[in-house]
Amino acid sequence: MKPRIGILGGTFDPLHYGHLAIAEEARIALRFERVLFVPAAQQPLKHGGHVATPAQRLAMTRLACAGNAAFEVSPIEIERQGPSYTIDTLKTLHNAGLGEPHLILGTDAVADLHRWHAAEQIVALARIVAMARPGFELDIVALTRDLPSLGERLTLLEGPRLDISSSALRRRIAEGRPIRYQTPDAVVEYIAAQRLYQEV
């Protein structure tokens, strides 16, 4: 039986304790051998607003994950460049035989999954783990209507519901407000050294 792996993707601009908490929650609840963090080079459904380079976001993600031996960071999407289609990443991981993939998503992202490129293929290659997000309730009826194949491929987890967002952290930095205790100290120090997010 192939080991289970969790996959958590995103722009991670910057990665924060909300990301780390849901990765650890999923790892423990679903007995993942490891969780693979995959920073996106460019998210197809998001345009603009990123003020850290892909290399900087990759560096911050590595710093944030360094304290957990079960967390691993993959540069696969950044090295591939162009739009970061999840299906391409899943195919690469599948071909590498890395284990049974479980794609960890917030419930807001799961609700939008039917709009993703090759959504049906994504569900065929990976089980979907929907992690509850603050202030968002998933409409299962609408979800299965828009993406019928999801069915038994979906796992719902309550999660810690930490109300932290990358956009809020960027805004706080631009306003000269602290972000310590919302992201690891190593990330705070990197942001300061690189002078990231100084302007909105």
C-alpha cells in the first residue's frame, strides 16, 4: 500500500501559521507520511497582488517548514514556471510514485474547484481534503452538482480555523504593524531583511 501524502499548494505570500496548522491537522487526522508544500509560480485564478518573487516565496516556505520533519517543500511549480495548474503537478508526482496524494484545500477553494483546469482529472488523481475556513460553510449539494465525480473522494475536516491571511499580513507590514506570532520568526526576519511588503 502506497504511503499517504498531503499536498498543500498556494502562493504563500507569505506562508503563515494558518497554513502550517491545517497541514499538521490533516497530517495527524489522516495519518500522512508527510505533507508536501508546493508554492505556485503563478496561480491561474489569481492575477496581480504578489509582491514577493517566486524565489522569495519559496525561501519563506522553506524557513517556515524547517521545524517539522514531516513537512517538505517542493519547487516543482516554480521551476516549471508559467501558470501553476494543479493537474500538471499531480501528474508529475503520480509519475514519480511518491504515494497516494491528498490535496489539502480550504473549503472556499473546494467550492471553486469545478472552475479549476481539468477539475475532473484532479479528482481522479487525488483525494480532496476540505479544511474548514472561518466564516465559510461548504455547500455540499452545490459542490456535488458542479463536480459529481467528487463524491467519495472528499474528506471534510474541521481544522483549527485560524483567522490569518497572507493579504492581511502584507497589509499589516505596509502599515508598520507587527506580524510576529502570526508567522514563524524565521519568516518575520526574512521579510524584514528583504524589505518585503513595505508598500501596499
